Amino acid sequence: MDVALMIEGQNGLTWPRWQRLARAAEELGFAGLYRSDHYTNASPPDVESLELWTSLTWLASHTSRIAFGPLVSPVSFREPTMTARMAAAVDDLSGGRLELGVGAGWQEREHTNFGHQLLEVGPRMARFEEGLQVITRLLRSDTPVSFTGSFYRLQGAILLPRPQRPGGPPIVIGGNGPQRTLPLTARYADEWNGVFVSPARYAELSAQLDTLLAAEGREPASVRRTLMHGVVYGRDDADVAAQLAGREKAALRERGMLVGTASEVVEQLGAFAEVGVQRIMVQWLALDDLERLEHFAARVLSQL
């Protein structure tokens, strides 16, 4: 298992912060750098929110090693044919390091503020599945494709130039929903990204995904297993206590957080490795705390 960074781009991300974080991820040994795709934060007041695909284009040409991508780019305000086209181009620019996370959309505030339709859950997920069909057909077909759905249509459409990677960048679907998310993952995804769960719950969901994959005629190993996880990290016990600010370690861990000093975090990472997690995207909310990030990399990554 390896460790990557995940940041919330709607919570104050600017060009200087993004550039510092990208260089840090590349130099400190993290496996990748991923970020959310939102217009704005979920509740006021508004703060800076650097546009996702522009930022990924910069990263593709200013790093050479790390994987990267959106967690996730929603079809509710990202038209899927353009998402597929941008993803193929950015992946080629990076030399094949993009992972294309796509989702249905969820944040009500940004859809209201910027005039996009979020839809009720049922039609929202139906639109998401159509978006997945459009994206996967365009990326994976070397001949023109047609598609007629309730939300999207293709007629003799083909992306040229073709992606340098056969099939284009891998498709990532994030979430824990057994009724909708996991079945869509089994049908369309190359990677499942679980979100904020304990090792025991991750194992349960992964087993459910194995069953769904078998029903689709796919092998379990055909879908990579990753996890987005929060972190409360301290240099020593006193620092951890200060970061916790009265919250309980055990409760946070059960809710899906890595909590503690380097040795404690390494132990928790080991528990996830045992249940099949291949990469953890650590959600790093302190965009300016590069000193703590360097400490984390030196003490945690060196033990993996």
C-alpha cells in the first residue's frame, strides 16, 4: 500500500498553495495528489476555490512522478463528453498519470449558486450512469460511437487524437453506497475509492464489490482498491492532543480518520493494508501546514 494526498480545493485553494502542495507531494515521496471539484465551499462565507481542470493541466506539466486526478468531477456540472476530452488530453500531457474520478454531484449550495440542476437522488444517479457510459465509450472506443439516453446523446462521436494509453485514463468511482455506487463501480470503473470507513467496514464493502464484479463477468483484481481518509497527525502525544481539541481518538478512528503520532498512524495504515487497500488518499485540510506535512512524510512514509 502507498499513501497519496487529497485536498479540498474549494476550501481556500489558490495558485500559490496548489503549486507548493504539488511540489511537496512530488519531492516528499507521496504517491499522488488528488483534489475535489467544486465551485465553492458547502457553507458560507465563500473562500478561494481554484478551478480543477486548469489546476490539473498545470500539475501535469510541472511534475514528473506523482499520480493525480479529481476526487471527483461531477457530471451534474461537468458535461461528460468534454470531461472525457479534457481527461484524455491531460493524461497524455502528464505521460499517463491521470486517474479520472467521476461522480454524480452532491453539494446543493454550488448548484443553486451557479444555476446547475442537482436533481433528486434517483434521476441524479441515472444521469450519472449515462455520463459514465458516455465517458467510457469515448475513451475506450477507437471507432465512432453512438448513444441515446435521457440526458446525453452521441452520434458517430470519436475522440481524436486517441488517448496514448489504450482506453484512456482509468475511471475512478468513489463512495460506499451498496445499492447504487458499488454496482456502478462493478460495471464501469477501474478503481473503487472508499470514503471514511473503518477497516472492518471497508472489508465488507470490498467483498460486496467482489460479488458484483463476478455478476458482471469481471475478476476482483480488475478493480483497484483505494480509500480516502481523514487524518489528525501530531509530532508527539502533546501535539496530537492539541490537534484533537477535546475529540476522542477512538471515535474519530471509527468514523474513518487516521489519528495519532507517526507510529500510531503506521499501525492504522497496516490495518487497512490487511483488508486490501492498495492506496490511501490522506485528506490534508491544512493547506499551508507544509512543516507538518514534511514531518508526516519523513516519519510515516519511511516506514511503509
